[in-house]
Amino acid sequence: MIDGPYFVLVLLGVLGTGLVAGVFCGFSTFVMRGLASLPPAQGVAAMNAINRAALTPAFMLVFAGSAVLCAMIAVVTFVLWPDAGKVELLLASALYVFGSFGLTVVVNVPRNETLAKLEPGTAEAASYWPVYVREWTLWNHVRTLASAAAAVVYVLALS
């Protein structure tokens, strides 16, 4: 059984990855659908506003802090190589660091940056908006599943 400070780290990992999974799930299940139902100019403007608002310290602490925490759990697991849950701890850490945080940096953020450069009422924005919604949402589904799976696998490591 995992115990002591290591238990606290993994418990925080469950909490962080689970919270991020919930945010991403909300976007996948209703936020993006709502935005997609708006006229393109309104959808682009709303998504750009959401993307700017997401850079708050509170969200970044949970999102990026969870990536740091998962990386720490992986490093501690390699160093201590505990008898209990080592495979689960490494798998959960990889799921979040690569499947959630990494995908955000490599896939979703570049799309957000492209969208931010477009003037909402232009033909270019109207043309890009449906592509953005489809691709961004697809990859957000993957981030949702990776974050949720990381939380579940961390829980399995604790049991």
C-alpha cells in the first residue's frame, strides 16, 4: 500500500487529473456544441474570449500544476520504485503528461492561436470556424479520456 507523503502526492494527482477531466468533459459535451450553434462571428469571438479567460492563475495552477505533479510522481516512482502500484503510477503520469498536457500544447493551443489571429466577422474566420470546432473538439475528447483515465489509474494504484 502506498502511504505517507507519497500517498498525498498520488491523492493530489487524482484530484488534479480528475478536475481537468471534468473541465474538458464540459467542453466536449456541451460548451463546444453551444458555441458551434452560434453564427461563426459570434462563435469565434466567444471562443477567443474563453481562451483568454482560461489563462487565469486558478485554472493554470490546476492544469499545469497537475502536469508538474504527475511528472514528480513519475520521477519519485522511478527513484523509489515502490512495490505497490509502480506500473499504475507510471501509466497514470504518462496519460496526463502526454495525453492531456502534451496534446494541449501540441494540438489545441496552436488552433487557439490561429483562431485568435482571425477577425470574427471575416470570411476567413467563417471558413475556419467549422474546421476549428471539429478538430479542436476531437482532440479535446482525447484529452478528456486521457485525464479521466489518469485519475482512474492513480486510484487503482492506491488500492
